[in-house]
Amino acid sequence: MTSSASRAQALNRSAFRCFRDISTRWMDNDAYGHVNNVVYYQWFDTAVNAHLIDNGALDIHHGETIGLVVETHCNYFSPLAFPQTVQVGLRVARIGSSSVRYELGVFAQADEWTAAHGHFIHVYVDKATRRPVSQLPDVLKQVLEQLT
């Protein structure tokens, strides 16, 4: 049994460096009338990759380096449902030589506390060989450092 001292707690907006609005879709709701847990991981993926693309750190068509997800986790605190716009907060917790730990928070549009939060770990690899890069590309590192 987990003690209350180690139980995950909702996080405030101030814990995150940038935000992305995402509209829920009718198909996101499950039989229980709220967004299904798998959708949160799609939002995590969208927030990270859209931020990297928007800031010139990821070229999904011609880039030589890509990030592969090797670990994910999410804690849930309050339900979300269609029709609702959510905001996904993003920060970087750790930058390694070839890996990055992104931490994400999902908020109902006007709420100050996370409805859910979790993390993604990407290992950056050579697109052709799928082997980890020896170091992150400079432009990627610069964008990531702005999120720490």
C-alpha cells in the first residue's frame, strides 16, 4: 500500500514552462462519459512534438534525428470530457546525452491544477540506424534548455 506522503498530487500551472491548447473530440470520451486514459498519452505526444516542430528542433520529414518514446507515465486527478478544450503544460526535467525527460500537465482550460500529469522519456536516435545519437543536436538542446 502506498503511503499518503508518496501519493502523487495535482500540480499548479506555475510548474510548467509553456502550454498548448488541444480540443477534445467526440471519440475521446469512453463509455463512462470522460476522456479515456489513452488519449492523455496522445496529448503528451502532440504537445512535445508540436513544440519541437514549432521551434525548429524537429523536422519529421527530413531530419536525421528522431525521438523514440521509451517510457511513459500518467497520474489522473479529475475527469475531462468532450466538448472541452484542454491545455497541456510542458517542461523538461532532465537532458541527457541522447535522452530527454519531458513532464506534462493536462489542465481544464481555466483550472489552476492538473487534471492529470505525467512524463515521457524520449531517446533520440539516428533516423536511419535507430541507434542513439552520441549527443543531442545543438538546436534541439537549445529548445530543451528553454523548458527547464
